[in-house]
Amino acid sequence: MVMRYLLDTSDEALHAWLSERNLPAYRAEQIRKWIFQRRAGTFEEMTDLPAALRKELAGEFEIWTSRVAAHRKSDDGTEKLLLELGDGERIECVLLRDGLRRSICISTQVGCAMGCVFCASGLDGVARNLRAGEIVEQMLLLARLLPEDERISHVVAMGMGEPLANLDALLPALDEASSPSGLGISPRRITISTVGLPPGIRRLAEENKGYNLAVSLHAPDDALRQELVPISKNIKLAEIMASADLYFDRSGRRLTFEYVLLAGLNDSPDHARRLAKLLRGRPALLNVIPYNLVAGLPYQTPSPQAEREFRNVLEQAGINLQFRRRKGHKIDAACGQLRRITS
């Protein structure tokens, strides 16, 4: 008998399953509460369900389709899970602690096809998109790392993969994250990151879910960007910026632009001046990320002096920016370090 995947089962389908057994519809809401709010790991834990129903659910549905192949912890409070999926593929996801914030970074694909030359996630290419349930499962497994009195406060789709290349699965998963009967996280605390796929950005604008959008630039001009982000050979910065402006117009949500700072490649004062020109006049935050080292890649983190000079140029130009603090780098859980581990 093929088991059904509960986290990939719609509310309508679950209600239909209950109806076929002459069971009341409210049982579905009880099941959801156990999964999303009480963090149940088995049907047997759902003690307000009749024992016969728990047994029947366990015989037809599985809650989890992945196993935790590795669990790493950093002294800065960051935790990373390596998950082996039902088909043997592997992904990584991260829990980050920062003061009262409990943020999670989730993956949307097994690997990545965007080819950013400095990023570990795309080293082995992309195997497939994740299912909506597999994205939700990451959130739930990370939530289970927290004590009972703590809840996930922020979600970032910024792990392995290009989120906008898998919107059909990501959006239903984020619906579960933001639903009051799900994880109950405000859309304003959910961020979708993209390397810059204009059709996907325009679709997000039309959906208008209220999520934050983070667009990865990494270069102030098309020529350099094509070297660092090969997918951009077919996508010009002007088109990316126009679609990002559309997203702001529709959503009213301030944009974030990401810029990984690579020593000797995109970290000069001249790069900063051209970046400031690109961003000037936009109600946006520039998030500068000093490069996190990846074993086997030749790129380096800029010197403190190069970082200061880069920052000074942008601040003098009136650009709203922040330099991201490194968290999780000791366990390869920082930005750009998540990868498809095959052994």
C-alpha cells in the first residue's frame, strides 16, 4: 500500500477522507493543530483523537518523508539539519537565533541551477524541485528544535535552490507558514530571495501575498554580473530592476537587494559608486554580505579596509544599507554555504 503524505495533502482532501469514514470535519482542524502548533511527531501523540482514528491515520498517512541525516550546532546558536528525502536526495536547512528572533532558512530545490560561481548550493547542479510538503516539513523539523515556549518568528526562502523557479510548491508552503491555523507567522516576517527572475517577480506582484522580496545583485552592471551569475546572460539588470519596482508598487513592501562582497572582484569603491547609482531613488535596503568561504572555491572575503571603503562610498551616497553579521559559518550554515551533500 502506498502511503499518503500528510503535509502534501490539501485540507479539502483531508476533509474528504474524513467524510468517507463518516467522521466530523473538525477532526481535520485537530490534526492540523497537533502538527503545526503542538509539534506532534506521530499520530499516536494526538491524544484528543479516538484511538481507532489514530490507528487508521497511521495506516494510511505518513507525517514525515525525510530523515535527519546530520544535525550540526554552532556556538552562536545556529543549528543546521541535513535532510535525506524519501528518494535519497539531500538538502539542508537552518535555524538562526538572534536575540528574541528565531529565524529559519529553508530550501526550495535539491541543488540549484542558477550557477552563481561563488555559491556552494549549485556546485552539483539541480536534481529537482521540492514538493510543497517537503518545504513545510523543513519548517516543522526546525520548529521542533525549539523549546516549547519558543516559536519561529521569521522565515526566509534563501536556502538551496532558486525559490522563484519553484513557486508552484513554495507559495502553498508559505500559505501554511502564514496561516493562523498553521505556523501563524506574519507575511511581513516572510522573505523570498531570488537571483532575479522577472517572470517570477511579476507573478509574486500579481499574487500580492505581502511577503518581503530580496533580489540578489552581486554586481552593479551586466558585464560583471554575467561573470558571477551565469543565468544573467539572458536577463539584464534593467529588466530585473523594473520587475522589482513593480513588486514594490503592488505590495508596498520595501525591497531588499543582496550583494555578496568578493575580494578583488566586486568590492572596489568604483563598484560601490556604480551600485549607488543603480539603487539611488529606490525605497530599498542594501544587504551587503561579505563572502563566506566555500571549500574548493577560489574566492576570498574582502579585507576589513576594503569593506570600510565600500561602505563609506554607499553611505555618503545616501544608500540605506546593512552589513550582514556572519552566523553559522563555523558549521557551513551561512549564506552561500548550503550544499547538496551526496555522501
